[in-house]
Amino acid sequence: MTYRSKIAWIFLLGFALDLVNMFVATVAYPDIGHELQASVTQLAWVSNAYLLGLTLIIPLSVWLAALMGERGLIVVSLLIFAGASVLVGQADSIETLIGWRALQGLGGGLLIPVGQAMAYRHYRAAERSQLTARVMSVALLVPALSPALGGLIVDNVSWRWIFYANLPLALITLLLARLWIKPDVPASVRPTLEVGSIFKQIASPMLRTAMLVYLCIPGVFIGTSLIAILYLRGLGYDATHTGALMLPWALASALAIWLSKKLFNRCGPKPLLLVGMLLQCAGILLLNEPGLIVLAYALMGLGGSLCSSTAQTLAFLDIPAERMGHASALWNINRQISFCLGAAALSALLSALDSFAITFTMAAALTLLPLFAVLRLDASTVRTLLHPASEPRHD
């Protein structure tokens, strides 16, 4: 196995850990609430605390990586994550559980941007769509499978074991990081903390466009899917049938990831993003037609994942290796914001308008917001990055 493949596997395992902990806890809410006598508001913080810890630590990841070395930081982050998982499982009150979830988020927030920067740094521009396909496959499979697996654990053992179950994967990733990542060269100068330098990466038009796409496509889908659950229950769908609608979404998403991998280098990002936006927009509008719900979810999966896969590759296309850590940190901050902002914005719209039809129409319009930024992408610059006259070889 090549060195870059080893780095990619470590990042993907860490990314899977992060996603599991974002999606698995919700199935345990009723049991946690009953045992720890928690209110609905407190239960919401079981997830929010994790996301908060994740987001707060990301701006420090570049400085900490320079201070401790990338391998050292990944090892420490996994130790924090594993230790916090045990403490969450042993929590005897909702307040302590929320506190340990925030610590768990700090561990995950250190792991993801550093691992992502290392992985993309070892792939040439023309090969990054292959890495993105693997990243997006994890992003598709883990959210689809983790709630079901978490439900089995909660029903047959205890809600505490959905957190203890993190330990085997965390320890395997820790062992591989120790064995596979080369020791860092000690820094000759003590690094200074420059959080502002992360936000200077927004000057990259490709990263800026990719971030806008992620806010308005996956972000809007997260909010739309939450609103759609309420809408479908009003139409008479039970929980099982509502959950089953994610199957056409997942199948269409898998097709989109494959298409992005195959077509990114050949067609460039612009046509893929434009088609993806239009497909998701059409899918959201079709939610207003009860007889076309399955088609609506399929179009949202195809369009949304085509955009998110393409944006992930585009984001790092023109970032030099020495700035990859800063760009990765900024990308992950934007990713976390998109998850929260879409749900908050569309929930507020529904509350204010009291109309599913108008809310879905506005969500479809928000999906098209990056249109002009995508149209301004410089196709010749992208083509030069993807097909240079000569490229250095990597191991």
C-alpha cells in the first residue's frame, strides 16, 4: 500500500468516527431522557455540544499541528476522543453527558481538518476527484447506517453502548496512525497562533465558490429534509415509510458520487455544479406533489451529491501544499455551519410563513444562490490545474 493510501485510510476512518457521532446519538434520545430525566431542550444539546466543540477547536488545528506535529496531533485527538467516549457512556446526569460530548467534539475537531489536509496534500490535482469519491462514499454510508445500528444497540443493550462502541474504531485508527504516519520534522521556529490566516484562504475563488455551494446545496438539503419529515407525517406517512424515502436518495447519491469521480477531470466542475443545482432545485419543488415524493428524493440525492462531491474536489484544487492545513480548517468550519444554518433558516421560514409549499419554493430558490459564482469559474485555470504539461511524482 502506498504512503498516500495509508494517509487516506487514516483520514477516512477518522471521518467515519466523526459522522457516526453526529448522527447516532439521536436514536438514543428517548432512553437518555428517561434515565437522566432530561428535557427536550437538554437532549438537543447532546448533539449541539458535540458540534460546538468540533467547531470551536478547528481554527486552532493548524497552529496545534505546527506545534505538536501532524502525527502527534492526530494521536492526541484520538486519545481525547476515545477517553471522552468512555466518559459520555458513564455520565450520571444530563449536564455531565453534555460536557463530555463537548470534549468529544474537541477531539474530533482536531482530527478531521488535519487528516483531510494530509490526505489531499498527497494527491495531485488531477487525482483528487478519486479521493473525494472515497470521502463522499463515507459521508453517504455512515449517516445512512449509523442510526439503524445505534437503534439495535439501544434496543438490545443500552444507550451507553452507542458511545462505548466508538472505542474499537478509535483505537484501530490510533494504532494505524502510529504505525503508518511518518514522524514529523521538528520545527526550527516555534509557531505563532494566527487564527486570522485561516480566513485569508477565502481569497481563493475556487475555495470560496466551493464553500458557497456547500452552504446552499447540502446545507439547504439538511433543512429541507427536516421540514419534509413534518410535511410527510401530515400526509399520513409513518416513521418507517418516511425513513424508507432515504433509499432512493442514497442510491441516487451513490450514482452522483461515481459521476463526479468520472467526469470531474473530463468536464471540469462548472457543468457538474450547474446540473446538480438544477436537479436539487427540481427535487425540492416536486415535494409539493405527493404522488412524486420518491422522484423528489431521488433528484435531491442526485443533484445534491453531484454538487457536494464536485465542491469537495474544487475546494482544494488550487491550494498549495503549505496552505492545505489552513484551507482544510476553513472548509470544515464552513461544513459545520452549513449543517446548522440550513436547518435553522428553513425552520424559521416555516414558522413565520406557516406554509410548506412556500417554504419548499424558497428552499429551491436558495439552492440556486451559487449560480453566478459557479458561472464565473475560470475554466481555463481549472483545465491547467487538472492537465499540466508535467507533474511531480508522488509515492
